[in-house]
Amino acid sequence: MKIMLGWKIYITQESSADKSKSLMSWSSGIGGLDWLDQLVKDGLAQDLGGNGYPSKYSAKASVLLPKVVPVLPNYEGKFVIGDDYVLEGGEHWEIKIDQSQIDACSPDETLLIEAWDES
């Protein structure tokens, strides 16, 4: 389990490393990758490694997309008070979704997930 103060998460098609063309992206606080770590534990996603700059994962669209569309997964985040911010536990922000790209995905398509440490 990776514990960071926050994550910027991008989901892209395997054929596109361009984050500006991501299917969706969002930011989450502490615990924001718990759902993804559980998919890895369950054998439904692969942890491709990384140290937060980024951490990389992959999963089939048929597994991943129902977990994040239409509602992002809940998580047990911690309440954090920073120098110039406050994060309530379990919140998401900066959510961007390209529904037309999501709709065009084949269920068997492998999607990539990049999680960037925002601590």
C-alpha cells in the first residue's frame, strides 16, 4: 500500500501515453488508491510498479470502467490540514471525464492507470 497525501490519477488507453487524451482524470487524498490496490489483490488489475512519479497499473476496461463510471470509488481518507489547504477524508476533485472516449472502449481493451504523488 502506498500512503501519500494525495494522488492525481489518469486513465488512458494503452495506445496513448498522452495524458491530455485521457479517458478520465481526477485528484484524491490519502487512501485514494485503496480501490485500485484491492483490484490488484483480487487479481483483476496489475501493478506495473513505480514510486509515485508515477505509480502505474493496468486493467481491462470491463473491470476498470464500472469501478469509476459514473461515480468515482469511495475511500476512507484522512482529514488533512496543510499550510494553505484542508482535505476532508474521501473526497475527489479536478474530475475530468471524456464520455465519448469511454463509450468507444472495447470491454477487452487494456487501460493504463497512472497515479502521480501530489504530496
